[in-house]
Amino acid sequence: MTKLITAWLVPLMLVTAVLPARAADPEAVTMEMVQAWNDVDLDRVIELFTPDGALHSMMMDPIVGRESLRRHLQPLFDGIDELNLNLKRVVVDGDTVFIERVDEFLFNGKRGAVPVVGVLLIRDGAVAEWREYYDRAQLYGEMGIPVPEGDAAAASTHHAN
């Protein structure tokens, strides 16, 4: 009996050892990303993107690649004192995860909150694309920062308030 078990077990262990690890499930990757933001852990946020991953706030051009993401996000992370992505709804459709949330934050001493919808495409256990939908003028106002020059859409909305 021992020889029979060994005859089956050893080849199974060898096959398992050479197979690639199963990619994390899309919802689990998304929850890891949310936690990394809540922990204000830029290194972990960057690590959770694929090397060619993109963050695309829909009113701007996408930020593509880990180094570009770091350069873009560093000033934001430098100013965040507290952050809580409060999830309202999470919907998983294959490798795509939709997250409806309210982002509450303390940025450079100013408290704010903005409703956001994010759509994450998960590939190989990491975020390949993250599309964000929110009111950019509202975000700037809540953060207490001026609308960047050349941001006509946000500026017109901001001045209308």
C-alpha cells in the first residue's frame, strides 16, 4: 500500500512543484489594493500593478508603468495624513472588478470626501488597468488645492460651484 501511495504521490508533488502558482482571484487582488491605499503604502500600491499597469482617471491621460505611477502618485501620498476607501459595492465579472466607494481623507490637514467608481482589470494576480470615475473639480475642492492650469473641464465646473 505504501508503494502505491508513493507511486501516485511523488509524481503529483513534482507536477505541482513545476506548475506556476495560481493567480490570486480578482476580488482578492482588489481588496489588497484597497488595503494598500487605506494603509497609505505607496510601495505596496505600485507592487500590486502589473509592470505595464495603467491608472486612468477618465478626465486625464492614463498613467502607464510602475515608474510613471510612482512619479504621479508620490506627491499625493506625501500629502495624505489619513485615507479610507469606504466600499459601498463590489461587483466581480470575470477578471473585472467594479468598486463603488466614497474616499474619505485628510490631505495636508484638510478633511474631504469624494464619491468614486473604479473599474479594475486583473491580470496574473495584479492590476493591469484601473479606470476611475469621479468629479475632478470636487476632488480638488475637497483637497483644498487649485485646479491645475489647462484643466478647462474641471475649472469650469469648479467656478460654477
